[in-house]
Amino acid sequence: MTQIRVSNAARFLGVSDDTVRRWIDAGTLAGSRDGSGRTVVEGTELAALAKKQAELPADTAAAGSSARNRFVGLVTAVVTDKVMAQVELQCGPHRVVSLMSAEAVRELGLEPGSVATAVVKATNVIVQTPSAPRGRPWS
């Protein structure tokens, strides 16, 4: 199983190292020691906690959709020319960038500060892993 050091666990969860240590002390997250005596958490447990805590605002779209990847967030930037536009959203800790027509931006009323949902239908998703040796803490 993948073991993740406290500092990296904190980075993945968007909290401080001290918060992760408090969660370990409180039993919210199980910690153990690696071969070097450092506190680590199991990757599967960290993933479960990250999923539990990742509560984005509800998606209010009334339409049904086959797309399963929906990210509600705030528009942070809109760059347009006569024909095309680049719209940037901050969806929790994730930055999502979309290219669309300038007409669509106007019709949707997209501007910095507005709420929007990024819907991603991805049939080709690349997944990468770090090259840490199996059974060693991820760093």
C-alpha cells in the first residue's frame, strides 16, 4: 500500500501539517510510522478523507447529462476577442480553463465572479503516478 508523509497529505487535502497531525491524534485519520520513524498515512485512507471533504456547491443544472465530471466554481478570468474566448474557473482547488466562442460567453453572462459549472466528457484521460518505489512513502 502507498504510504504518504504528513506534509504531502496536508498538501493533498489543502490543510496544514498540524491539522493532519491533529486528525491523526483525534482518530479522524489513522497514522503509522515508516521505516525511518516518520509519521505516514495510508493512501487509501487519505483518498477516502479527501473525497469526503471535497464538498463543492451543488450543481443546479436541471438538465440530465451523460457527463459525470462536473465542477462547480467561480469564473476568475475571461479573455475574449471578436470570435473566441478563454474562460478560467476555480473549482475548489482546481483550475479549469475552457475555450469557447465569444458569443457563448455573452449568452451565458460569464464574467469574473459569476458561478458556473464546468462539464467534462472525457473519453481519453491520462493518469500518471509518481515513480516512488513500491511500499515506500510518497514524497
